Amino acid sequence: MSTSSVLPPQAVHIAELLRRRDHVLVAAHAHPDGDALGSTAAMGWLLRGMGKETALYNATGAPEFLEWLPLPCPLHTELDHLPFRPELLVVLDCGDAHRVGEALAPLLTQLPCINMDHHLGNPEFGTLYNWVEPSMAATGQMAAAVARAAGAPLTGALAEAVYLSLVTDTGGFAFGNTSADVFRLAAELADGGLDVAAVRERLDNQWTLPRMRLWSHLLRHFMVRREGSVALAVAARADLEACGARKEDMEGFVEHLRRLRGVRVAGLVREDAPGRCKLSLRSSGTTDVRAMAAVFGGGGHRNAAGATLALPLAEAREAVLAAVDAGLSAQDGDRPRPHGGE
Ligand code: 5GP
Ligand code: MN
């Protein structure tokens, strides 16, 4: 028996809570990545297997690069047209309640809510139960544990969804969160008949020309600061439009930027609307970017964090450079220095 078959008590408890309700709404953070959508799908397949009335919700829907993922039922983007009134909410991969989006957030306090997440600093907003486990590599890993607790086989579409979560949040089994349990779970999915190569083929080699053009633009224009330890790219709406690209085409770029030798913090500031920007930060090892994102009210993990800034692009860029500089100085135990020039 592998150690991954030792069930966390929280997973057992959640499986029991699911058994007691019949109408369940499953949601994850807006602008879902592979873990948010993968864990949504995995919980959906599990609930369907348990014979529950299930609805899936995501404020912004599925991005094009994940449209291939099989879902057990439609993914709703509006709450008005749900097929039933939910008795229970399962909220996945949301480090904060507001990440589900403006429409659903108020309901989180009005309905019994299970909060399953792996983000450090999650305020445990679940009104019925909270399972917040930062040592989990992906929320999909937690969903797999609940499935196991419920006695569901980790095969078929459920396995595919869990695998997508794992691949996404471990950077293809490469980040520091790739624990032995992650490998054991992946092995179990493969044992269950999962076509690993088919999933990868759907994820890779699918770049559109606008995406390639946007990355090319960002790679030509990113800035390097603090003796090469900080790399920051800035994407104006006009840049996206010029390339014919969409927000989701930037997925993965900040990880790419982190590859530059000597870079400790890689960042991407994306203009979402005039006066509103989205920040993504990545680091390696002990460098903590969550603390830097927290300056702007954001959060995430030590090596991957983000925030939304209510600032025009140029000001956001300067504020981010200052926060990263101050964060590195504080973490290194030295005094802040001006971030200008190389
Ligand atoms: P990304 O840069 O890919 O959007 O997000 C990186 C990590 O930071 C993810 O774990 C994500 O959940 C978290 N994150 C991104 N934006 C925010 C935010 O505005 N608030 C919080 N609390 N976490 C965020
Ligand atoms: Mn996640």
C-alpha cells in the first residue's frame, strides 16, 4: 500500500459532508488556471458519480487553452440560470473569498460553504468547513483525496482533471512542491489508465500566432533591475491588441522570465482596464514573493503570487518595482535602495 493511500482526515470529513447534501455548486477562482478548472472538474465528476445534482460555476468561464477538458455538466458563468438552488457550495483554489468573483462572493456567507485550498494565508472563509493545506501542490490533489475518501476510482475524466491540476501547479512536476505524494498520485492515475501523453499534447504545441507574437514582444521589452536579480515585463492593452492576443495568452510568461540566470524575482504587470492592472510574481527558493504581492492586498504562495492594482500601468510598474526592491532588501536584511537604473 502506498503512503498516498493514507487519507487525510479532512478529506474523509468532506466526503461525508458531500454525502449529506444533494444539490451542490462547485466553483473556483475567476480566470481559472489548470488547477482551478481541473479541481472544479474533478469535484464535478466525483459528485456526479455520487449521484448528486451538481452545477459548476466560474465567473469568467473556461479559457480557450483548457476548453478540451471534459466536464460532467455545463460550466455556468452566471448564477441566474443554475438548474437548482444550491444547498452547498464547494469553493476550490481560492486564496481569498473574493477570488470567486463579485457575483458569487456574497453567497459564500449565506450558504453552507466548504473551502478547499492550498494557498498560504487563506482566511478560512468556509462557513461549513475549511480544508486549507499549503503543503498540497494543487487543489486537484486535495480533490483526489476526497474522491478516494468517497470510494471513487481515480480513473477516466476525473483522473484527467486531477492530472491537469498536478501538471499545472507543479510546472510539469518540476517545482519545489512536487512531493513524493504528487508522484504517487500521478502514478496511481497512470495505473488507472490515464493517457499522460494525450493530456500533454492537448496542453503543449497549441500556441496561437497571437500568443507567439505577444511573447516575442514581451521578451524584447522586459526590464532588468537590481543587478539582474529582478526581471519585469509590462503588457499594455494596446500591446495585446496589436498582437491580436488575449489575457490568457500571457499564461506561463512570467515563469519563462524567471528562467533568466540570476533572476530572483520575475514579474508581469498586465493592464486589464484603464487604471487597473494585474500583477504576477514568481521567485525561486526562499525568496518570498507572496509578501511583495501582499503590499497590494494580493497573495498566493512563497514562489508564486499575484495582486490587482488600482493604478494606471506606468504607476503600477513603478509601485511593483519599489515593492519588489523593498521586499528583497527586507528579506536580505539590508537597507532599501533606489530601484532606478541598472
Ligand atoms: P497568477 O500570477 O498565476 O495569477 O497567480 C499566482 C498565485 O498567486 C496563484 O496561487 C494565485 O492564486 C495567487 N494570486 C494571484 N492573484 C491574486 C490576488 O489578487 N489575491 C490573492 N490573494 N492571491 C492571488
Ligand atoms: Mn492551485
